[in-house]
Amino acid sequence: MRIRTAGSLLAALAVIVGACGAGPSTSNAGPVLATASVAAATTFSGAVSPNVSKRIDLAPDLYLRQIGDGAYVVTNAFTWNGDTWFGNSLLVQMADGTLVLAGTPWTPEATQAVLGWAKQQFGESSIAKMVAVDTGYHQDNLGGNGALLAAGVPVYGSDLTVKLLAERGGPGIPPPNHVFPVADGLTLSFGNEEVRVIFPGPSQAPDKLAVYFRARKLLFGSCMILSGDAVGNTADADMAAWPSAIRKLQGLSVDVVVPGHGDRLDPGLIQHTLDVLAQTH
């Protein structure tokens, strides 16, 4: 694996554009029951997502949706402020066999369950080649750090995430152990595949990151990408800067966009986020 940082935010984004939680899911009424281990196709919000080939239930509040060869959206239901939320992270097996986890489930317990499944799916040695990326300091972005670090998984995160976690984060959540300057972003290389960690500017939180799997045209937008019709949690949001951050992602070539919350997985989520943000002013 090769690692490099960009010289600056503008330099990092020039290649792209030429120059958390977001809220309770409105399409799920409660935690999903583990009634079957694998379904051939999964129905969400009354329609079958064309990007989902199968679903794997690990627990009543935890399931995966396969969205490509070795690529899985991990969804963990949790309760916060009396509401049931469904938070997404993304697990991808790279060309050289490395597993990349973008974001984490809400809790160490849910993350341990995902690690256990990964060992069964990809082999006992797969965790030794795994890396994780914290996409922000909110718990639905890094709540599983404890389990990852205990398993020896390197966890990457920005210096701003470390700062905000220490100042505002939940108790007992360890910070990432591989830290990079937020404005520089990060590029990780795995064989002939590259993963770019992008900070396009403040959005739903000051430190929110996107993770782009270029060869797969796959973007994990974390909580800066909205799938519902309302903005949701804006306690840390920079509403003035958020649209600008999203517009900097529009130059990416994407077939699948994974939001921090919700079922939609289509590229239209980028424009949808801008539309929802415009309606809030």
C-alpha cells in the first residue's frame, strides 16, 4: 500500500473539478429483522435498488448490501435523541486483497460483527490487510474505532477530526492512529487501485470527509451527502459553506454514491443534496 497527501485542498481538487448524522432515515420504520441471511434482491422504499445484488443480515440492527464485486454498504441502526437512525459505512475489497472500510458502524459491537463476517467472507488473514478511514468526529463516522484498533486495523483520520473528537466527541471513543492534515486529504494506493480521501470544505460538520474509489466510480459521501428530503442534524453544520463543498464533488466520475444515511445509491444524490440545501434557505 502506498500513501501520499496532496499539497493543498485546491491542488487536490484541481484534478477532480479542473480548477453526520444527516438525520433519521425516512424510508425505514425501525431496525431490520434478521429473517434471512442473504436475499437475492432487496426492496427499499417500495423499489428494488438496481445497485444492490444481495443483502446480508448480521443482526436485527445490522446488515450489508452488496453493490459490486467485493463492495458492501454496511448499515447499522441506532437510537439517538429518541429517533431510530440508519447509518451507512462502506467496505470494499481492493485489487490486492486489502479491505478498506470508509466510516464505521455506530458501536464497537456492530463493528466487531462486521469484522467477524469479513473473516468468514474473505479469510482469517483479511483483517491483517484491512485499513479504515474515519470520515468525521461524529459517532456514526468513527464509533467502531475501538474494535478496529483492538484488531490491529490502521485507522486513518484527519487532524481536525482528532481535535474535534477531543473537544466535543463522545467519551471512550479512541481517535484514529494514522493522522493527516485535513486540508491535504489523502491518497491510498492498493495495487492498481487508488482511494482518495477528500476534504472539500466544511459541510454537515467541520471535518466531514468523502472517500472516492476512482476505478470503481464509487463515492462514499458520508453525512455531507443527503438522501432524504430534509437536512436533518445541523448542530455542527456550516450551511453557507456546505453547498460549495458538494459542488467540488460534482466533477467526480461516479456510478454509485453512498450517503451517510438512507437507501439511495445513485449519482443523482449529489444534485439532490444541493437541491435540499437550497430549500433550507
